[in-house]
Amino acid sequence: MVFLTVNLSFFQKPSRYINNEINAIHKEAPVKVALAFPDIYEIGMSHLGLKILYKIINDLPYASAERVFSPWTDLEAEMKAKNYLLSSLESNRPLKDFHVVGFSLQYELSYTTVLNMLHLGGIPAETEDRMDPCYPLVIAGGPCTVNPMPMSPFIDAFLIGDGEEAIHEILDTYYQWKKEGDNKKESLFNALADIDGLYVPFVHDSRFGSIHAGSQPPFFINRRIISSLDEAPYPVNPVIPYTAIVHDRINIEVSRGCPMGCRFCQAGMIYRPVRERSPEKVLELAGESLRNTGYEEVSFTSLSAGDYSCLLPLVKEFNKRFSKDTIALSLPSLRVAAINRDLLQEMRTVRKTGFTIAPEAGSDRLRKVINKDFSEEDYLQTLKVLFAEGWQNLKLYFMIGLPTETDEDIEAIPKMAMQALRTAKEFTKRFINISVGVSPFVPKAHTPFQWYGQMPVEELIRKKHFIKQALVKKKFHIKGHDVKMSLLEAAFARGDRNLSALLKTAWSHGCRLDGWSEVFEFTAWEKAMEMTGIDAKDFASKSYDQADRLPWDNIHIGVTKEYLWKEYQQALAGVISTDCRKVCHNCGLECLKKLEKGRSGESEGRTPESLNATKHSAFTFPPMNSLNRFRPVKIRAEFSKTGRLRYLSHLEIMVLLQRAIRRAGFPLEYSKGFHPTPKIAFGPPLSVGIAGLSEYFDMELLPPFDLVVNKNKLNNLLPEGVHIHAMVSIPAQSESLNSFIVRYEYDIRGGDREGVRKFLSETDIPINREKQSINIRDMVEKATFVHENTVNCMVADLGNVKVRLGELLPLVFQVPLESLDITRVALYGWNGNWVKPVGRSSMQLINTKR
Ligand code: SF4
């Protein structure tokens, strides 16, 4: 029950734990599913798969889905100290009280967090300790399940492949088992093992004997593949987070799978074949999602968005429909060959989002090994186009430790970065921001490099150090994964069941959130290796021969081992394999005919003309601002921030209100220039944890605008805890809220009563602020005990010196700010008298003269 009872002011980013976000679903159903993401809120909420499953499950009549994320370390410590159980956001239900707990395994470094979340949620870590039906069924999906072996003792059933259809079968089976009242986990597991794409270790391993490297795989699990993205359910009503998440925008998956066959890329192999969403559907989903969320940016996500078969017409049509509402478009990293002037010109229509190029290797030779088909000349040409079109932010991604890599290949990386800097200078006449990501190569299961052992840590450190030294003086931002994290990633990516003992021991020594450098402790892992005698380095660096059985051989992803070996040999020979939509390389999926059929169908339906002909019925924003003949009007709104939403920061409340205003369709006026922003200005900020009864913002809108109707409309779109009390028209020349408001009234509970009296009895309490001496006593005009433990406090700025509560209140109340229960009840400005900024109260005379 942690999220309801804890004073979140004491924890980092309380808005992670608030619940009740817009579009969150609160539903009771016979089968309760916890969608557990083994990382913190900002990461999990960015994951599209979680949003898709949240929709699919909540659409089922007999099931409900709720979200559970890992707490950050500060809240986790509190939970352990107070014996609080990890609970879902929606119902605050402890994890152990769900029927099904589904983990998303996106990266190997999240494995310890899975064990930690189970433990914090009151669930034993291993299947064999969960055979009592009182414990939930624990399932997992995501790319890591293509080698499920290291996690197999902890997960009851792994879903391999696409989840859209299989999740129905899993939950139907669970519901049936529950209704029959069988009460034996064994029968549930047996029924689940009959579902295609499900690996149920308890059943498969006992039926056939457990799987170890070297043994013959006695059974195979085939990956689930959905055939059509257009028919797949899509979350057009995603939960809108209060806090900024990693991908804080609408993400439309334009295609799944990638035809380019990069030999290091697991996603490129395990999501084959390429399936595209039709442009009409993409635009329809984008429109609906924008209307339901109020976001200002859409990203077309894909493993290779540049290879979407009609990207340019799609982007053009997108801009035609949405640029008037200042909706920006971003694309994930593009292949060098996919970047062209026309595309860049379209992408900059609203505002330029950042740009990412992933050359991955520094030399032409090594790029042929990994199957990245572009030359130095192509790269230079791309840079020229990019900077000529005005981009001033660039990210470059490289890997080190690739098969056949030499020092010359490493030396070529800084050269490529310098090339970008020089080209940028030539075209923009300035030094631009270039961030260079350098991460160790991690060999993954089901790729052509699955036989190749990772380079020793010392060698990776030496190479990374060389690149850093070469670039650091030129003011590049050097980023990339930690070498020791990559070692663990490599060990678990290609490890077998034996690694589970190391995992459990590392977790019991405090390892979790291993992908976070501020939490990651390699010494704890080393201790676990010593205790178990299992060395992660042995697994990470292990090279296999062609004839060797691999721990993941029983998982069939559709791409054959023969194809992968052939590609490995092509890599060693430095031979490129081209885009498989042009030439099929017979990877095993046998989809060429189907693809050709699809492409011929696409050519009719995917021209710019046909896109233009599409009905735009799904999306109706208000009329274009530029067509409006009236001058903008200025509206002032008074609102409150109370209850759990007092934990929102000033920035978070601004974003929340701006998105609600966009959902309400207010005809906002925008600033001009390269980065148009809505003309909305907020009053003095209110810190995290402090409630506000009369807060204000001003906005410029194009008339006609009905104040009463729109106030009600906006209130209907706001979450509980934020409410608009008044909306009034104010003169265009009105003084800004931030310069008008200089006096603040608070009700404050807690603290030391005697301390307050002592503070008030003083006349001089000097403090230093930024080399300036201030008599902070002068900021407190009055402090009156209105209730046994509540002080009504009137504070004011001293000229240009603003009140800072974090500085002032601990001196007045003799306790840390977070310990106080603070409500800002009113704000005042001087207008001949002290007046509030809005409405009838603005006429109200306050008895103190300035
Ligand atoms: S079967 Fe051919 S076209 Fe299909 S994914 Fe494999 S290589 Fe590509």
C-alpha cells in the first residue's frame, strides 16, 4: 500500500508514483493482470509494448490490466523499512494479489530487477516455490525471451514473439483454469504449454529433460508472428504520464522487422519479416492519438524507419494535416542511405527534432563485416545535406569490439566525428553539439555473431579510452554503455540455465536496476561470482563452433541456424548481404512471395495522390490559426493543485495543463520562429509537495472563445486534483503574472511552534544568497496561529529578491521543508491596494498597505 501512505515529498520524482494519470484505466475483473516493467516509471512508460498490452487486456470483458514499475532506491529503502509491498499504480493492489504478473524482458540488465520486484511484491522468486495456487502466474515476453534459459527458474511461461494474439490465448486459458476451480498449478502449466510460442519450463523441461549447452534440444518453441499491423490493436488512448518520460511523445510503429540484416542486430533477426502499417492507418492512428493526449510530437518508430516503403509521401501528408497545429515529427536513427534533402525539408516543417546517425563502425571495411552498406563518401554527402538544412544537433553511435576489428577501425571513429564537426562548421559557420555514443559490442543469440565471444573487458576499456582521448579536447559529448555492464549483458544474452544461480546470488547481495550507473555495483556481482563459482566472463567471452549446440537452440525464431552461419562467414569475408526485400537471402522465413504480393498491393495504395485522397475524418483540430481574422485575446485562468497532484513540479503542472488545453482544442496563439510554442505563461512556481488553492496562468487565444463553456470543457479533461476555478479576459497589455505577484499567503502545518515565535521576535536574520546579504526576517510580514498546528503566513519578495521557501521556512519552522504540510492559499500583487490577479477577488481590498 506504499503509494497511498508515504509522504512522497521525501523521494526523488514523486510524480512517478501518483497514479490517476489521464487515460489510466481503473477496472475490476475476474482475471487481474499486473503488467510489470522491471525498471522505473520513466523507462517502462516509454515502452510501446506495455501500452499495447494494457489496451488489449483492458478491452477483454473478463480481464483487467494495471501497471507496476520498480521503485527507485530511495522509496525501496522506505518500503523495506516499513514492510510495504510493491503495488500497482491503478488500484494500489500488492503484486502478490494479482492473478497474472507479466514481465517485459527488454534487456538483460533488468533481470535482477525482476527478482527484486517479485520479492518486494510478496512473491517467491522461483516457480518451484510458487506452486501453491495462491501465487500469481508469472509470465514474460520481450526480446530477451529468445534465450530464456538464464531466467527459466524464475518465470512460469515465456512468450516468444509477438504478443497481440497470444495474450488472448494465455488469459483465456488462465480464466478457464480458474473457472474450473482445478487449483493445481501443474494443470495450468500443462494447458499453457499447448499454446504456440509459449515455453513453460516446468512442463517442457520435465517432459523432455532440461536444456543445457551441449545437449540435443528435445523440443522446439516457434516464435509467434502476427501477419498484419493494420489489423493489430493500437493504443490510441495511451496513459499520459505526469512526469517527463524517455519517449515523451506519440509513438506510431510504422513497421515491424527490418530487411537490412545488420549482423550484430538481434532485433533485425528476431522481428523478421518486415510488416508495414499502411500510411492511411498510420495517419489515422496519429490523429486519434494526438486528439486523445494533447502531445505536440509524433515519432514514426521502426527498426529502420528510412526503409518504410513510402516514407516521404507519408511525411508530406503528415505535415499537411498536422503542421498547422505545430505537431512536430521525429524519426528514430536513419540509415545513411535513407537520408535525403526532400525528407529533411519535410521533417523541419514544424521544428527540428534531434538527428541521429548510427554508423556503428568507423571504417568501410568493418562496416562491410557488420553489413552496414555505406561508404565514407555517402557519409560525407549525408552530413552536407543535414547541415545545409540547418540541423545543429547530431548524435553518432558506434560500437567497439566488433568481430575482426583492428586499431585502424577504432582510429577511424574519431575521424568520422571530426568529419561531422568540420562539415557542420562549413555549413553552419559554428561549432554544433555533437554527441558520440561508444558502446561495447554485445554478441546476442539468434544473430550471425552468436558464435563470437565478446572481447575482454581490458581491451574494450583501452579502445574506449583511445576514442575519448581523441575527442575530448574537441568538446564532443562522449556517451555510451559501461564496459562492465556490457560484460554482464553479454553473459546473460548467450548464457544457459547455470547463470540463474549467479543472478539470484547477485540480487541477494543488493543488485537491481543494473542498467543505472548510479546503482550498478560490479563489486557485488564479483562477490556473487566468487560465491557461486560462476564467472560471467566465461559466458561473455565464450566462442562457439558451428557444430556446437547453443543454449537457445530450442527456440525457433524462424531464421535458421544455417542462414546465420552463412552470414557469419560472409561477415568474416567482408561481403555485404543486400536489403532482403530486393534479394531474398533465404533466411528461413520463406516470406518473399508474400512480400512481393504485398508490395504490388502497396504500390497502388501508397502514392502521395492516394494519401491525399484519404478522408481526414478521424482528426479535427480547431481551424488553422493563420486563417483567423481576429487579434488574439489574453485570458487569465485561476486554478488549484491539491491532493496527490501537489507532488507535481511546476514544469509537470505546466505540461499537464498545456496538454489538456490542446485536448480541449483551444485556439492557441503560437510564438513565431523556428520553434513555435503556445503563448501560455504561468505565475510563480509552486514546489513539489506544496498544494496551491489559487494559482494562475495567462494564455493568448484566437476569438471567438466562450469563457464559461471552455472552462467547463477544460475541467472535464483535467485529472482529479487540478481544477480551473475562473477564466477571465484581461487587457492585452496586462503586466505578466511573474512581475505582478510579489506577495504570497500560505497555510503551514507542522514544525516547531516555539521556533516560529522565536523567528518572529527577531528583527534581523541575515543570510547570504549568491554573494548578497539579505535580512530574511523582512520577508515574513506576519505569521498567525489559526489552528493548534497551523500557521497562516504572509511572505513577500524584497524588491527583486524573490522568496525561496526552501531557504525561508526551515529557518521559521526549524524543520526540513519536506516535513511541512504547505498550502499556498493566495497570491497578491500591488495595484494601489493588495489584490489577487483574477476575478471578483481582484477588487478585494487586503488590509495591508504596501
Ligand atoms: S525469407 Fe527472404 S525476404 Fe523474408 S525475411 Fe528472410 S531473407 Fe528476408
